Amino acid sequence: MAEIIRMPKMSDTMEEGVIAAWLKKVGDEVKPGDILAEVETDKATMELESYDEGILLHIGVEEKNAVPVNGVIAIIGEKGEDIADLLQDLENVGDGEASDSSKKEETADADSASEESKAAETAEAEEAEEVDTSDIAATVITMPKMSDTMEEGTIASWLKKVGDEVKSGDIIAEVETDKATMELESYEDGVLLHIGVEAGEAVPIDGVIAVIGEKGADFEKLLKAHGQKDAPKKAEKAPAPTKESAKAEAPKQEEPAKETPKASSADSRASSTDNGRLKASPLAKRLAEEKGIDIREVKGSGESGRIIKRDVENFTPKAAPAAPEAAAASSSAAAAPAIGQESFREEKVSQMRKTIAKRLAESKFTAPHFYLTMEINMDKAIAARKSMNEISSVKLSFNDMVIKAAAAALRKHPKVNSSWLGDKIRYNDHIHIGMAVAVEEGLLVPVIRFADAKSLSQISEEAKSLGAKAKNKELQPKDWEGNTFTISNLGMFGIEEFTAIINPPDACIMAVGGIKETVIVKDGQMQVGNVMKVTLSCDHRVVDGAVGSAFLQTFKQLLEDPVRILV
């Protein structure tokens, strides 16, 4: 029987995925564990693994096209199986919804439409009542909420397959959120009867992942009952389809023909690997891409020949022949655009960039920002850092001193260490400093917890560790959750001053510029000094100008006389 492959939810903020490359083509044989395609999410490019065996009968999305979570990607079934009716059913689902909405717009008799709607709801309710699951010894496993910002999760890999025995405490899968990859633990004993989400696909919170129960249990009946319970909730959330949305879908179906050459290149890559699957960790792939290494040339030392990070780091590329290089150089020179020629390229927005755009736009246009800028004389801070680094076991940075001074100032001004919650304001007694870290795909904010109670050396070690984890995508939920105040420092890039957008749920974020040697006036005399500018962005719903100014005054005093930080 043919199985529909849908786009899984691969991170907590993922709303859609982009097919980066197909590694199988229509007609290819597929086995459980084979990689069907590479899917780009808002955080990374993930492998879409098959958990079904059969023939790839249909590809519903061409390369470089986006698919919403739970959208149809492909169909796998038996060789020669007729899937025309299945495709028609999938098409009718969308057409049926569109035609219903158009009828409501065109029909003048609203009362009649209302009666039909009520009759349909009554029929659904009766049908739901008919499904009795009391005699089914099985449990539906749904996607848990693994972080405070998680909306969906992506199955990175399944560690159990259908038919395997599962015990309470066993890890059945690895789930990737927008921040990290987590282990999904089973709390049930039994047999894995059904897998509802393929590897690489995203699942919304409370979405069905799998079914565990006694061998031979009627899990299809259980899933049907579960689906009927969720149907009213989905109907309330789902907006009615419009004519515009129906028209917008039409061009998407014309695009696949243009992508055929890219699909063939993906096939050639697949043929050079073991059964179409490149066994390499996502970290190894990213590292190889950064170093310009063809990962297919790297020999894996991991389990079953899997390529891991160490293999890429130790890989020495073979020397390329001189003739091809010369030919490539002449080819690129010939293809160079003429002087004055206009050109551009467009890239589809990554999932991480979409998430950043959504969250920061919500913050900017929801929270009324105002900004406070202050200059700080850093002469004593420079001298103190030099002295401390002579005896410190870890090299202290100016950013470490900024974090420590901010934490100490927050302790004296708790109203800045707060959050807007709609009908109430939360004043946090603990101080967790979020530290903005730039990564290749965007921005992450790991958190230094209880920063006010830690020494400069502890803050320095933790900041370096979290920064490295962020760039290697190794952060765990405890590393990025719970910030009460955020610091964004662009001083190392030579930026003198800038304004930052508040990072929800914080009420404030501080933008830190670089230290600049300039002329200052001291005791009525002009002299050379080192000045740093900081700008505090405040949510005016929570923090007033006087409160923010008092905080900055204390922060300034602490950095201009660093001994106070240690008190």
C-alpha cells in the first residue's frame, strides 16, 4: 500500500522546509534508512530519511521549492501500483476547501449554508462517537514541548523501527528544535506499531509521532479517533482559503519542469555514495562546506563508515592537476561580466532568517522602543584588565567586564530586569544575561545564568564555551532559555555606537560599541582618553526614561572604577 511522505517539523520555529536536493528519483527503489532528500530548515540542512520500503512513485515538490509543515513531499509504494486515485484525493482536499469558500461567497442564501454547516458538524460528531478505543492496548506518542519557544520539532533520526520492542526509558528518536538536537524518551512499554513522521520532517507540538502498544493492536483505529479529537481544534485555527491563495498555488505547479537539471545533478551525487546515502554527521557536512572540502572524498571513521567532525579536520585534500586549474581560470575570466554590466542573484530566505525576521519584527512593532546613549571613560577599565590578565588563568575580555558590570547594575536597579506579560509585569529576582552571538546563518543568544554571583573568570570561561557551542550548533535548551537582560556587542568590529532591537521577553537590551581613543576634557583640561559608547533600548511599557538612565549611571560608575564590580 502506498505511503504518503509529508514534510516533518524539524525545529520548534519551523513553518516550512525547502527541498535542497533529491537523492532519489521517481522509479528508484527505497529501503528503510535511505536518505530521500536534503531539507533546509530555519536552522540547518537536514537529511530526510525513509522509514518505508518500496519504489518512489511520485515526487510532489521539486528542488529549491518550499513546502509547509505536513505538506505532501512524495509517495512510496509497490512497483506498478496505481496512485492516480490517491493523487486525486490529495488534490480534492485542497479543491474541496477552495470550492466551499467560493460557494459561501457566491451563495446569497446564508441560512442554507449555515444549516449545511451544522449538519456536517453533527455528522462528524456522530462519527467521532462511533470510534471506541477502550479495547485497544496502545498509546499515541505526540511531539512534546522541549523549550519555551518551541512550536514544532523535527525528527532528526529514528533510533527504533516499526516492530521493535520498546521499554520505558528507551530513546526512540532524536528531535531537532530551532536550538539543538534532543533525545525523545519513551515512557511506554510495548512494540513500536507505527511511525507517523519520517526523519527530516517537522511535527507541531502535540502532533502524532508514533504509536506504541501490544503487538497486533489496531493502531489505525486509534489514530482515527485521535484525528477526530483534533479536527475541531484544527478547524478553529485554519483560516478559510481565499481565491488569491488558490491562484497563488497554480504557478507553483508549473515550476517543477524548470528544476529538472538540478534533480539530475542530485542523482549523480547520490550514485557516488553507498546506495544513494552519504553517511556523514550534519556537523561534518557543515565543516566540510566551510573548508571547501568535497565530503565524498573523506574517509569516515565512525560507526559503519560514517564521516564525523574529526575526519574532516584531519582530511588532507589531494593536489589538483595544474591543467584543469588553468582551464577553470580561463573559463571564469571569459565568463566575467563586462565593465558596467548590471547583475544580481536571488536566494530563498533560510528558515533561521525567517524566524529572526518574524520575532524581531514583532518586537520592534509591538514594544514601544526608546533609546538612551551614554559615553564611558574606559581608561581605568583598560588598566584593570591588563593587571587582572597577568594573574588570571583565563584571558579576560572587555565583554566579560561589561557582562559583570551590567549584572551588578541590574542588582541595584531590579525594574530594568523585567518582562512585559500583557496584563502584568514580571520583575525577576535572578539575573540571567543573554549574550548575542553571530553565527553564519543568523543570530543566537546563549545565556549566562546568575551572572551577578559569578566572578569575572567564571563569566569569561562560560562566555567562551557558549560562544563556541553556538557557532557549532551544540547549544541545548538550558543554554538559551531564561534570559532576563541581553547584551549585543559589536565593538570588536569597529562599530562606535548602534541601537539594538529588544530580545523578547526582556524589557531592555544594551548595545555596546568599541573603545575609541579620543580627546576628552578632565578637570578643565583637554587630554587623550579611551571612550566607549553604550545604548540602552527600553520597552516603554515596562521601563521609564528615569529608570533606564539610573541604570546606565550605575553601569558607567562600575566600569569607570572597576574595583566596584568586585564588591
